[in-house]
Amino acid sequence: MTGRPALKRARIESGRPFPRGATWDGLGVNFALFSSTATKVELCIFDSEGKTELERIELPEYTNEIFHGYLPDARPGLVYGYRVHGPYEPDAGHRFNPNKLLIDPYAKQHVGAVQWDHALFGYTIGHADKDLSFDERDSAAFVPKARVVDQAFTWGDERRPKVPWERTIFYETHVKGFTQRHPTVPKSDRGTFAGLMHRDVVDYIKSLGVTSVELLPIHSFVDDSYLVEKGLRNYWGYNTLGFFAPDPRYLATPFVNEFKELVATFHHAGLEVILDVVYNHTAEGNELGPTLSFKGIDNSAYYRLLPDQKRYYINDTGTGNTVNTSHPRVMQMVTDSLRYWAGEMRVDGFRFDLATILAREPTGFSEESSFLHACMQDPLLTEVKMVAEPWDCGPGGYQVGRFPPGWAEWNDGYRDTVRAFWKGDEGKVPAVAGKISASADLFDKRGRRPWASVNFITAHDGFTLHDLVCYNDKHNEANGEDNRDGHSHNLSYNYGVEGPTEDEGITEVRFRQLRNFFSTLLFSRGTPMILAGDEFARTQNGNNNAYAQDNEIGWIDWNVTEEGRGLAEFVQKLIMLRQSLPMLRRGRFLHGTFDEELGVKDVAWMSPSGGEMGDAEWTDTGARCFGVLLDGRAQSEGVRRPGTDATMLIVMNAHHDVVNFKLPDVAGGLRWRCIVDTNLPDRDELVPFEFNTDYMATGRSFLVFLLEPEEGHPTSEAASRAFAHVAEAFAEAAIERVRFSDEVDETETESDEPEEAPLA
């Protein structure tokens, strides 16, 4: 090879084809790399910083399409990459180019970051033949390397929390964004796993009451060249380069076990760790993208190519390429990655980005796809939470409700319906009634449970909850795309002023709407998901697509206002109440079915007049206020134990004005207690009301009443205990406070200038 350094030939043994990747056995390191069409693989050894290539060694054996070799005396810390030889025939789907150093797909740790240069591309940029040309420049100086790791870690008495699905509350956040501006996290730890496991951070999350922290992608990823040219970053991380390695920028130390420390810390606090994973595409883009790993190892195996034009990629992701999970070795890589994070790293679940792609066979999406089968038969993966984002931009890409039993799914229909209802849109009562009942029309099949519907109103992609009630339009100018990016249909409303205002009336209604959204979310059946910072009204200044904003727009500001603190305490109370009300977690869907034995319905939909809604009320497009009566006698599961749940009445008034809502008369010797009124968020007592009382439901407000047996009433002891649990939770919420830190020091806040990622 032209320009190849004169390197010493190292002793290498045949080794084993399994496991794939670089595996230290205590005496040496085994290397194994899959490629079905390569002709030769060279292992390239670098110095500890990944700067200088020291040795180039051909892997001596090829077994079952695996190139492999064993280096005696090699140790953890060794830095390496691969050069893979084979045909460069883009029209046939082959893009081998040994001038390009390639990252091991199974690498457990990456060293350095991509430095954009023309040498990264397998073809010559600017050539008339485009990607059909062949580039001979060496890319080693510009591509990350892999490092051999020692997996040993002392877990001590760590135990998985194993939070039951019916008690799960997801809290979606970003490793860097959550701590980059946190006042008590040491500056050196901000934005890293070490910062996220800081005592004050963990105490805050725990005090809020959520159960499961869902982290945006932590797998090693690439900052797109067009973003780097504009001085931006791929902040969210949906551009994966390695499915086994944590991104170096999230490590405060040179050791990947820092992530294990984070998991152990969260588990000790009773918190689950959920990873947002991106197995649908990689950072290599389409035929004009760089050659960093998979493309140069076995392009035709790792990616879905057009059947009749293998030069080009199927682009069901909208990012240029689609990972080919129909190939058994690629499927194995994905499931090996999942098992690695669930087993070796002990995470508690996964949220799959664009999961429809993973379940799409060549014939289209299938509930019986090989990927879904592989996950559901695996004894380790069946023990962790599996959540699908059930859509992509490919043909037949929208598949909400179509994933098989055992899976939960993001329910964007819930998001849009709840937003539209509280915005005041017409004719939304029937739709919102179905959504707050766990969308039975979508999920009540094949024995699936209400928890299968992951309910959310906001997520990382879109407005924050605060911005949802402050902006009519998106304001994405900072993204450098002339505000053309991001969704324009946000179902948002600013209540008179676009953005910040000093008008107290507008501020009051905005915060009441925030409380309405949280109340709806946490009193709906299904699994709630909260976007981190929404609980204290964080803003992105109207940016609804902050994917590239690795700065104050994307980072959480912990200098929280008094209104924000009050909102967080209100959310904390709602979470405590939710966890004390079994009826919100029952495993049955609500259909308004009459129970002949008990003489009650599982749910009754009430009009403001106090009676059940009829056809006229359901079809009234102007209706914006209704009630949900959940009779505690009909909520038990399994063996009949009528009366074990407290009876609940929920009132939702999206009308802009007061509505007189008549509390229904159920039986004598009982009375209603108001436990939530979003117009009175600071109420610290359970206020009693008699039946047939007209309750003045403030315009745009959410209310919850519980039925309390009066003293001496001959109701079941279990029902009284159920109400007592709620009263105890309410009292605890009045005493306990969310654990904010008041030690805000703006001088310690890092600038938005990117720092060099630490070697990992």
C-alpha cells in the first residue's frame, strides 16, 4: 500500500470467532469482526491517544463469515481500528476501501471524535463520478478509534428497582442538558454521567416522585458536518456511530465504568435507568456520506439497499440510510447490544427510536417480525421495559397500537388530543375521553394492558410545556434554517402575547393550563411520561426543534422562579396522589360496561347537569366540559372484592368561562372531597362537598373529587382504608417539598463553547 508505514509484525494466534469485538480474557485480547464479502481484515494498533499507528496485523482466520485473531499479552487500554479489504463496487453494494480506518461495531469505548475531512469519504469529493470514484487518502487521523476495556466492576449490594409497569412514571432528560447549568454540580462534572449521579441531582429527581429516568441517546454519536460548519452540534445524539460504547463527551473520567456507577447510584435511590436507543440508522448517511465503520466493513449486509440499484440506500429514516435488521448478523449485533446494556450495564429498559423500522421486513411492517420475536424470546430482554416509538417516514410507517404484547408504545394521539382539548378546539370531548382511558381502541387487544399506552404531552422533540402555552408559532431561527425546520402544527396557544409577558392575567391562565396538562397526564390511565424541566416551566424560547442547541436553549436553567417552584410542588402532589389511587393503575380498560352483580359501571361519563352523557352531549361539538365517574366498587381485579378502591369524579373544563358542575348523587351517608382544583393549587386540605352541590368549575380547570364515607356509614372497611391512603398522600404532599438547590452561582455556568471531549 502506498505510504504505508514500515511496521513490526506482531505475533498473533488464530483466536475465536466469538464473541465479536475485542475481548480481554486476562491473558490477551481476542478480536472478531463480521464481514460476509471482505477479502482481508487488518488490525491497526495505535498509541494510547489514538494519534499514531504502531502496528498493522492481518487477522489470520475466517470462520462462519467472522475474521478473527488473538493477541497474547495485549491488555485493556489498547487502542485499535480496522482496515477492511474487498471490492469497491458501489453499483453492487460494495464500498470496501482499506485506506479508511474503521471503528469496530462492537467497540465498548471510543477514543476521540470525528474530525471532518475529505479523507473520511470512500470516494473523492468533487470528482465527476461522485461516489463511483475511489479515494486513496488515509482517514486514520480524522476518525475515532476503539479501546479495549476491562469490564470488571464491583456492584456491591446494587439491586434493580423493578418498578411495576402500572406504577411507572417516565422522566425524559438529556445527560448534558440536565446538569450543565446545575449550581451545585462541580464544574468538571457538569454534562456527564458523574454530574447526573451528583447527590443533589438524584435527590431532586427522587423527591419529585418519578420512577424511571429515560436518557436521550448516550451511544457514541457524530456531530453532522453541516452542523459543525454552522457552529452547532448534534445535541440530542440521534446519529449513532457505536451501539456498545457510551459517547466520550459524557464521561468525566477516562473509564466507561462511570456509567455503571451512575446506574448503581440511581438503583440505590430506587430509580430506573431507561435508554433511548437508535438502531434504525447510523451516522454514515447515504451514498455520499462518510466511511466510518459499517459501510466499509460490509455495506450490503448492514444497510437496506434498493433492490435494483444497490448503489443507493433505502431511506425510511429520513437520515440517509436504514439499518438492515433482516440480516441475521446485523440482527445479532442489535440484540447483542441490547443484552450488553441490559446485562453488563444493568439498565432497566429501552425506548426505541423509529421502532417501526426495526419491525419492518422486506414485505413491510409485521407484528411477527424477526426483531420483535428475537426480543420477546430473549430471557434477559423480557425482564426489562421495551418502549416503541411506533412510526417512521417509510411506507406504512405509522403503527401506533400494532406492536405485540409485552411492548409499550409512545401514544402521539394522546398528545395531540389533550393539547387540542385544553386549547379549546371544538368536538374534542369524545376523543379526549378515550385517550385518558388508555386508548382502548388501540391497545385493548391480545391481553395488552393500559400501561402499553405511554401518555405524553411534551417530549424532547417539540415545544416544552411552558412554550406550549406561551407561543402560537415556533421560533427556530437559532437552528440556522430560516425557521423552516420543526413542526408548525403544535396545537399551542399564547393567550394574547407571543412569548414572555408581564401581564399577570395571562401568566395566571398560562400556569393554570400547565397544571391542567399535568393533572390530565397523571390522572389518565396508561404510563405517563414527563419531559424534564416541564415541572418547573422551563423554556426553550419558542424553539421546538432544539436538536442542535448544545447551549442555554437546550440546557435546563436551574434558576427557577417562584411560580416554577410552585408548579413543581403541585406536580409532586399529583404524583403522590396517583401512586395512592389504585384505580388509576388497574389492568383493565374502561368501556362503560355495566356489572350486573355489583350494579355499577366501570366508568360513567357525566355532563355538567350531574347526569350521564347521552347522544346529544357526545355529539355536541361545542361541549368543552365533562366528568368521569370511576366507581370504586367496579375497579377490583381478580377475586371480587367490591369497594376496595375509593370512588373518584374527575371534571375537565376546557371552556374559557365558569361552568356550574353538579356533583352526582351516589348514595346517602357519603360526601365528596375535593383533592385537586387547578384554580386553587395551594389548597392544603381536603374540602368536603355534599351531593347535588353545584361546584363552580373555573374556566380552563381540572378537578378531582373522592367519595368519602361519613363517620358511622356502613360501607366496607376496605373503602375507608382506600380513602385514608389518599388523605395520607395529600397530607404528605403538603409537608414534603421538591428538593431544589438554592446555591445558584451564574459565574460557574460554562459557556456554550464546545470543549474537547475527554479521551475515553
